[in-house]
Amino acid sequence: MGRCNGRCTLVGFCCLQLIAALERQIFDFLGYQWAPILANFLHIMAVILGIFGTIQYRSKYLILYAVWLVLWVGWNAFIICFYLEVGHLSQDRDFIMTFNTSLHRSWWMENGPGCLVTPVLNSKLAPEDHHVITVSGCLLDYQYIEVVSSAAQIFLALFGFVYACYVSKVFLEEEDSFDFIGGFDSYGYQAPQKTSHLQLQPLYTSG
């Protein structure tokens, strides 16, 4: 794998990550999912940092980008566990995605493919300033849409992590191969010797 191929591939994965993150950010805004909104914003900033580091040959930026991808994989794994209600997680009890500030769910809950929303009038279960609805006919439940979205993010992050490590390693090797302080010492460069333009003549003294 050549240096240019690695850089181009990494930039391509970063662009895919950026598009996927922006798409996810839009739907999280529509669903008032404040925790994912904050995480998506940090992810977008990290991806932009990764693109900048790749183009400008900055290995430190790529290392930061790779570290963030590890955290991003963990966050998306948590989202998958949350929507599948793994362990003690419960969507009906925990409102982590909204920081417990509202009862809003995923935007896909009411707007998924084929979903039919029916309001329940005069429901005693509705809290103040809220209404109860029933959702039926969905071709794919919103939980699985969120799970698929998080799985795609993990897939892109894993490939981005591998290429970020490879490209940063190449950059570090190139930095080590050239001595910026010594200049051309690695090429056997030696300073020219000073030569005198005066020709020495023998000195005779009378005895």
C-alpha cells in the first residue's frame, strides 16, 4: 500500500464518516435527542481534524482522531445496547438520550417507513402538556433503524482507525528519517574547509 493510496483512502473514509454524521445529526435534532446531538458534534469536529491532519501531514492530529474513534465505537455500542434493552437498560424508564429533560423518543418512532400514527384522545396516561399516540404498521421498528445506523458508524470508525494508524505511522517514520536540526547530516554533508589564498614562502635569515 503506497503512501498516497493510504492517504487518499483515509480521506475517503473521513468524508463518508462526515456525511453519515451530518445525516444522523439532522434526525437527532428532529427527535430532540440531546446526548447524541452532542456526541455527533464532537465526532464531526474529530473527523474534520482527521481530514486536516491527513492533508497537512500532521501525525499528532491523526493520533487524536484515532483515539476519538475508539470512544466513538464505544458510544455507538452503548446506543445499540440501549435500543435493544440489553441488561438493565429500558427505553420506557431511562431517558438518557434526552438527558432526562423530556419524554421524546427517536424521530424514527413516528416517521419510520410505513408507520401509522394514531393519537389517543383523553388518555389518563398522558403527563401534563403531552399526548399519547399509538404507532402501527411500521415496516421496520425505530429501534432497529437506530441499531443499523450505529452499526454503520462502527463499521466506518473501525476502517478509519486502521487507516489513521497506518498513515500516522508513515508520517512519523518520515519525520524520523530527516533530521530537522542537523539539516543534511543524514546525507553525509560536511561544511567546506576554509582555504587560504596566501602562499607560504620559506623565510631565510642571515646568521
